[in-house]
Amino acid sequence: MAASSLNDIMKQNSDIVGRLRNSPIGMYVYPVVTPEFSNWRTEQAAWRNSAVLFDQSHHMDELIVEGPDAEKFLSHHGINSFSNFDLNRAKHFVPVTPNGHVIGDHIIFRERQDKFILVGRAPTSNWLMFCAAYGKWNVRIKHDPRSTSRPEGERVLRTHYRYQIQGPDAPKIFEKMNGGPVQDIKFFHVDWINVGSKRVQALRHGMSGAPGLEIWGPYEDKNYILSCILEAAKDANVDLVRCGSRAYSTNTVESGWIPSPLPAIYTGDGMLQAYREWLGADSYEANGSIGGSFVSSNIEDYYVTPFELGYDFYIGWKKDDFIGKAALEKMKGQVTRKKVTFEWNADDVVDVIASAFRPGEENYKWIDFPVLNYASTSADMIVNGDGKMVGMSMFAGYSYNERCVLSLGIVEADVKEGDVLTLIWGEPDGGTGKTSSERPHKQAKIRVRVSPTPYAREARESYADSWRSKKK
């Protein structure tokens, strides 16, 4: 009998880690947007040196939550405090399981007292849609899933377009677009600006630490807005570089956000059991993949907490109740793992690549550029000089701006900035059945230096205190 839910799949597959490690789904694709408009090196350099245009219209789910209980519903299902969440504000919204482990995250915008828009990856959208059905909440939800990874020429439509312009020259473009100076918009606040004949909402945001605004509006206005942006850049005499889907995700290795932790929903009773029964067999959670050198038979070893990802400082402890509060209270104050950046040794990286040019030898796992990830969730072992595992690398990419491979991950609390550890690159036993990974390959040891998060000085110095830059 064909499985109809994640729960059915798990009944048929006692080794859920093995299933996810061998998932044939392929690489996580950033859809629709052209892979490269110029080349990914030039596109990366633009957010540091001039200005870059990101088209964010396609790769994220969008969830509209509205109704009399919208705020209570979201507050109950996220760790964040809502006490200072006024109109025209945005937050980084993080839901956890009743056991206190991270499910995912979204950026949440408040448009009215009773209306919110959330944007991000599928796990958080799925969880909130289930929670609305599971509980007794007076809310209405509209779900606009991310665009199809491989549309095969079919027309793609979304509810909203989203563009972000970043870089030191971005303010010149905004001034031309607006027809005059743009009002001072505080970090993660929203206001209205002019773009041609349109009034659009603008979020003060910056994914790589540079000045920038994210704007959005009805999808039918997308082409008009794009033409206005390009014309404004020309009038401002700014070299605005359009960023393709290859370079887009690499900005996070400079700015410190881990985008795809494994949603911690594969274990647990009660609500979590009901969720696995609700999730379809075609869901992200049922078909996503785990990649990397870390292999454990216990899927909970891949779970992470808000404390480990640096999200703990905005937990709404004063809220009456929220899902996971009791579990997080027990974790509070305990020695735990912490988020860091790993700077990969250049000689070791070159040696791994060179192995593909040695006929007759089994090569190391290929290092792809500029994004090294070959699974929905990555978990590469980080070991110390004694061979003990002290952390894991969770998202990796090459930064042309920094001229090195960087990855984001977590390490034990006693690991210090500047320590040199070893990353085990590649999968054991010649690899897995993932279509995104070649077989066979051998594993390599790559030296990594524990570095600050965010890695880019611009991000460390210009971000307001946030999950990216908050100091312990």
C-alpha cells in the first residue's frame, strides 16, 4: 500500500536517517531565477563593492495569517516575544517542538493588527498550517508555496514579487527610485517608498551586512518594478549587478545565518505524532535529504536548539505560554554548543579538488563552487586533534570577497575562536544513494579555523544586535 503520510513512510522505513541520507530528491534548487547574470564572482563582489539586485520572488514559501486570533496563534507557536511587535515591523520568527528543538524559521511582517505575512522555507509553513488545523484558532491561512524547482517551461506565478538591493551604493538607487531622499528606516522596520508610479513596502534589511532594502508588492507589478530599479540605477550612475541563483545563497556564509537545520519533527509523541500523520508523503520533511560525513542512527543527533543557533536572546520568557517553553526553560543556562564560522584551509581545499585530476585514483568528494552543499540539510563532522567530534558544519560556500571557503555550524562551548580543528569532508563507505553525490568517493580531512560569526566585518559592525551578531 502506497504511503500517504510521513508517518506511513516511517512505519515502512525503520531507519529514517538512512532514508533521508539516500533520498534521490537531488540538490536544493533556487528556482526560476537565472543561474548567473554575469558570473557568480562578480555578483558576489557587488554586495561588497557597489550594489547587487536579488530577486527573492521564487525560492521561499509565503504564508498569510490573518483573523481575530492571528497574533495569539503566532505568539503561541513561536519563541519570539510579540510585546514590541507593532505595525510595520518585521521579526525573525522561530517555532520549536514541544521538546524545544528548532523546526525552522521565517521572516514575519505585521501588516495589520490581525494580519501577518511570513516568508521562508517549507518546514515552518507546514508546521503552522498543521497547528491551525490541530488547535481551535480563529485564523485564516493562505499558503503560496515556493516556485517549482524545475518548472520545465511552465508559467510561474506568485502572490508577491520580492526584490532586495544591497551594497554601499544602494542608497543612491533608492533615492532615484523614490524621487528624493528616502526616510530613515530602522533595522527590521517597514515603511513605504515610491518606485515609479507605485507605492511599495520596504524593509530595512541586509543579508550580507551591507546597506539595503527589500521591497515587495503584487506579482503582476514585477516587470514594471524591475524596469524602474534598473532605470534608477542607470540614472544614479551605479553599477547595479543582478545576482543569479548560484551566488544568491552564498551571502549567508559571510553574514551568519544557518538556513536549513533539519526540522526536529521525526520523533516525539502527542502533537508531533499527529503532525507526522498529517504531513503528506510528498512533503519536504518526507523527501528532504541529509548529507555529510556525520552519520548517526539516532535522528535526534541532527536536531538543534535556539540556544545553539544564537536565537535565545529573543525568546519571550514573559509570555504566558508557548510551544516548547517548558523544555527551553530546562535548557536555559546549561553549557551547550554555539554557532561559529569555519574558515577552510586553502591548501587542503585545493588538494581535494586536485584529486579529480589524478587518473587511476579514487577521488575525494567533489567541492562544488560557489555552494558546496549537496543535500537539504548538511552535517559534516568537526573533530579535534584527538579525533573526538566537537561539532558539525551545516552550510558551506565559497566567498570571492573573502577568497576562501567558509561554512557555518556549531561547536562545543569550550572551543575557542582561532582554534584549528578538522572537518571530515565526504560521506563514509563511498557515498550514499543521493543523486547529488558521486559514487564512489573517499573522505578528506580539511583543516578549519574557528572564526567569528558573522565572518564579514561589515556584517559584524553594521547589524543591530540580532541573531546574526549578538555576542554571548
